[in-house]
Amino acid sequence: MHVSRRSVLLAASSLATVPLIPSALAQPSLLAPTPQDSEGPFYPTNWSGEIDGDLITVGGRRYEKGESMLLTGRVLGIDGQAIRDARVEIWQVDAAGKYRHPNDDGDQPLKRGFQGFGRVATEASGGYRFRTVKPVNYGGRPAHIHYRVAAKGFRTLTTQMYFAGENEERSGFGGFSRERAKLTVKTQALRDAAAAAKLAAIFDIVLAKA
């Protein structure tokens, strides 16, 4: 069939008036922000002194109680891009189930050799790393680690990390995330002597734009 040059030009001009609809396949899938959770009553009141990513080595001495754990992860934006220099803070109970806080056990956890809380900045890859102990449950609360994560241009996140198989809540204290499954991690045995820890857990965090 013969196609005239005129018909081709007419077809081209009509296509030019059709609005371009972006392909769904071309759109990057966005990550869901990590759910918020309660800060609880024991956010540290004093960040002075030895504050780093190693909660089980204080003054050069190692805390030998409980199960030592290497806790790692990445901090990302919803676009999946790594966030560098995000401030990651954690706080938790020691092997005796006590916080280092004036309204709980004061500095007794520190005197027992446990730092109680830590703060690190993420690397270029968005990675962070803590060495701590796996917290125990207390007062009917399942074992958990508190987090606060802040980065320039992003909403500050306060949340908690839980452990698989230990999510039963018996204390009746409200305010905890209904999306706890998304805040739950599995631990695994760690046999890397260089890590100096018995367990490993990975908890990635996604921040929403401010």
C-alpha cells in the first residue's frame, strides 16, 4: 500500500498533540519510611563522657554479661540513596534489664560496665555499626532497642527495634507502633572472632524528606 508523504506528516502532527504519559516501569519504586515508635521515658539526659558505637567496652574494660551483639544497618532516603553523616543514637537496658537513666537505675549500668547508650555518624554508604548486648525483656515489655536518627533535610525518626519471636506485649503500656512487624529483626550467630560478638542483627532505616 502506498503511503503518501502528506499522510505521514499529518500522523506525526497528531501524535505531537497527545500528552506523554510516563511509563510506570520507568518510575523508580520508593521505599516506605521506617515507622515511628514511642521514645519512652528513658531517653538519655546526659550525652557527655564516653559515647561511641561500642556500648560493651567502657574505659578499656569489656562488659561480660548478657549476649554480645553486633548491630549494623544502613540509613537511606525513600529513593534508596544512602544518607551520609546521619546521626544514629541508640539506648537500651543492660543484661539486668535496667536503663542508665536517673529515673531507672541511674549510673549503675555504667558502674557494671555497660555504656547504656551510643551515638555514631553514618558512613558514605549510609552504614552504621554498634557493638552492644541483646536487651532482655522487662516489666512485660518485649526486648527492644530505642533509636533516634537525624539527618539534614530529613525528618527526625524516633522508633524502636524489636526481636523476632519476642513481640508479645504484656505491660499494657500504650503508644507503641502498630507496625511492629516492620521494626522486627532476626538475630543470627556470629562466628567472626574479629567482631567480638556472639550475635548479629541488621536494621536498615528509611527516612522521609523534611
